Amino acid sequence: MDRFKKNKPCSFSDLERHLGRVLDHISMPRMLPYHAVMKAPPTDVFETAGEIIIYMELPGIEPDQISVVAESDSVTISGERPAPAFADTICIHNLEIDHGDFRRTIKVPVPVNISATTSKCHNGYLIITMPKLHSQSHIKIEVD
């Protein structure tokens, strides 16, 4: 029995997932032991009635290593996940965790009050809360 045939992809989505994994593992940064740039962290963006909430996964990164810069139409998050230092390492058998600098700019879908923007880091997640600027849909203008 051919051991490779039993694990062949069954659908297009399986094939896409397997190909993505292969390409991820053969990319140049994966070939270097400690690369200087990490992939953009996974991020979710939520909109409520009153605010935009950005929820970013940043495990292993201390709050003082994170920079958040809010602008009128975007927010830029940057920082660094340091590589671990194990003094007696003689060989690396698996290297999947990204280390190094990262930078991600997220466009904000509605106008926000950047002066009231807050951020906090909790359990490896960065939470940025941006209150919406509420504009009136119509105003009455006096005629002189």
C-alpha cells in the first residue's frame, strides 16, 4: 500500500489548506533560524453601535513592546516578539513561531474619535477601542 495515497486531499479546500501549509514552510523566512520580520498578527475588527474594536493576537509580546498609532482613517500596530534564548541549544528540530518585528495598518471603516481611543493588552490579546464620531444625518439651516 502506498502510504502517500491514504492522506490525499479530498476536496478543493483540503488541497488549498495543504498547499498553503507547504508554501508557508518553504518560504525564505522559515529557512533562516531567527528571521527579523514576523508575519502580521491575526486580527479581528468589530463594529458596535458606538465604537470600532480591534482585537489582535499577540502572545509572547509584552505591552511595552507594542506601539499603537491612531489616525483619522487607520490604526497602525507595531512591535517585536523577541526570539527565545536557550543557552545550550545544539539543534533546532522545529521552528514554527514567528519572531522579530511586525507592523500592521488597519483601515477604520467609519470616522472615529482618535483622542478617545484606548488600548489594553490582556492574556496575549491587544484590544483597541475607538469611539465612533457621530455625525448628524441632517441639520436645519436658518434662512436669513
